[in-house]
Amino acid sequence: MSEESFGAICKILESEEPARALDLLIARYREAKQYPRWFQARMVRTRLQMGLPLIQADGGAEIPPEAHAAYEQALLEAARETGGLFLADGDIPNAWTYLRATGDSALVAEAMERIEPGEGDAEAVIGIALQEGVNPARGLELIFQRHGICRTLTAFGMYGGEKDRQRCLAFLTRSLHAELRESLARAIERQEGVKPENASVPEMIAGRGWLFGEYSTYVDTSHLVSLLHLCPEVTGPRTLELLHELCEYGKRLAPMFQGAGPPPFEDLYVDADHYVLALAGVDLESHLEHFRRKVRESASGALHAQALVRLLLRRGMCQEAAEVAIEHFPAAGALELLCPTAVELCRLAGRFDLLKQLARDQGDELNYVAASLELNRKPKA
């Protein structure tokens, strides 16, 4: 600060209203966009108004208990305003420093929707969006725009959160599907001289066996495999439709590109397609029967049974899910399973008769009594 500025401050401090020196600093800091200093000056003025020490000690020990609530409220208001000033300037990382404390993550999430991938602080924004769960879907979009699908899938695999999960899955599916469509369209244009417009993947590959030579692929197969293993989580109809198209493409790849996986997706593209179509409710019984047969025929029946149970639950078929669980993993605990336990499934299905028998078979007196009491209090027909 210049000598002239110090002179102006000193003049105010020697006047009858020395506190106006803080007002002068607050105005100057805001005009100069020195928002952290503006925040600090705001809090000094608050402490002055509350009769508190103006030089804050570490930990705020100088704040008496009766003043804590009022001081915390003033602190939150100043932090919210400071974060808002940073947001107005498009500075999301510095805004988050203040708005994290106020709980205003929605304001930051909204601002992230307007940021461009090439902006200098985009990597910091991605960290806040994804790692801190402020706007995971936008974080993935920015990663994709800056680094492509491979980094995006890796980041999603490391995310592990539930917020925006369906939006993230939809974005990943759309992105890989769009890449596949464009690659197929270019290949067809090179061969036939005309680029197909607005055609679905099944329409583009129908009758064009020449697209699938021994070494022919049109998206990175590892990306496709990673995405399809996530299909049991998907709920959106349009996303399921695109996953089905990706499976139709995968089925036509040469044997060396046929991905295998853990149950129930040993034959990945075929099994994932059955699962996706069952989730979508398309010819449901046919696709459920595919997984019932895998349960009957596989040596790893319990793993297939859990996958079937998850699928049945998604379709609201709780009674069959309970019956499958009782047959294949009646005594397994929650930590051993990828689906609810047999006891929980009986409860969901309202089959307390099944639970009573299960408890009797397992010597579980408590659940036997609970199931008996539930049966007794059900209204008589």
C-alpha cells in the first residue's frame, strides 16, 4: 500500500470515527478483487462490533461461549459472500475454499456447468467436481473433453460415489456409442462412397460382414469391456438401448476380441445383452431364463444366483428372488454377497412363511420368532 493510502487511513484513525478505516479497507479490497483480504477485513469489523479482540488467536479461543453462535453466523455469511465474489469472476477453486464451509456446493456445481475444458484451472475444477463429489458428471465430461474416453473410464472407476451415478453412466455410454457410430460410418463411407446418416449401430452393421475382419475393431475393446461390466447398475431406458447396440456390435467381433469376464458375463457381449434387455423389460421371460439356466448349469451357481437375484429385484420380482436366495445362499451374510441376504429378500417379498422355515432349518430362534409373529399379525383372509 502506498504512503498516500497509509496517510488516508491514519487520518481516519485520528478522527472521531476511527472504525471507518475498516470500511475504507473493505471497499478497497473489493474493488481490487482481493477477496481473501476483504473476508478478513469483514471479520475484523464483526469482531469490533461484537466487542471481541481484533487480532484473532489460533482456534478462536478468545471468543466467549455466549458469542459463539452469533460469530459463527457472521463468519458463514462473510464466507458465502466471498465465495460468491470468486464465482462471479469464474474462479471456482478459490470459491470452493469458502463455499465448502457454508455447504453451498450447489452453487459451485452450477458454476461448473459453465466452465470450458481449456480454461487454466480446469484440472483443479475436475478435482473438486469428482474427488469431492460436487458435480461428478461434469467432472467426467471435462476429463473426456480434455483427455478422452480412456482417462474418463479410469476416473469413473476410481470415483466410487453414488451422486450423479446414473448421469455419469449415461454420459460414458453416449460417448463410447458416438465414437463407435462415427468409426463405423467412416469405414462404410470408405467402402461404399456414402456415409450413413442417423443410422443406429445395428442398422450400420446389418448385411456388412466385411466390417468384421480378423483384426477389425472400431473402438478400443478394453473400453467397451469396462463399460459393459457396469450395465447392471444402469436404470435409464435410453442408456440401456445404447448398451444393447454396443452388445450387438461386440457379438460380431472376431474371436480374439471376444471379452470374457466373471459370472454372469463369461460370454460378455451375449450375456450383457441378455442382462440389458431384461433390465429394459424387452421379452423379459426369455432373458431371465438365460440367467436361470446359467444358475442351473454352472459350477459357480452361487455367483450366478446373486446376479439373477439382482436382476429379479430390478424387475420387482421379489418372491422369485427370495426363492433363489434360499436355494443357493441361504446362510450367507451381507458381507459375503453382492445382493441382499435370503432373510432380507424374504422380508422384501413378504414371505414370512419362507423365512420361518429358513430360520427353523438354520436354528435361528430369533428370526423364527420374528417371522412367526409377522405371520400372526397379518390380516386373516
